[in-house]
Amino acid sequence: MMKNKNIIIIGAGYAGVHAAKKLAKTFKKRCFRHDYFN
């Protein structure tokens, strides 16, 4: 059984958004979105 790993993307510039979109397509199963700055 594989253990789940967390991926954290720091930065919301072009590269951060691009990485998030690619990862969202690859790992459609779970996507946790939380804004820690509010």
C-alpha cells in the first residue's frame, strides 16, 4: 500500500499556477485548497 504524499506549491506566479494545473490533471483524486492568508 502506497502512502499519500503532500505537494505544496509556494508562489502564485506563472510557474506556480502552471505547476498546479499540471498536477491537478495528473492527480484528480484529491485537491485540497485552503487560503492560509485570510
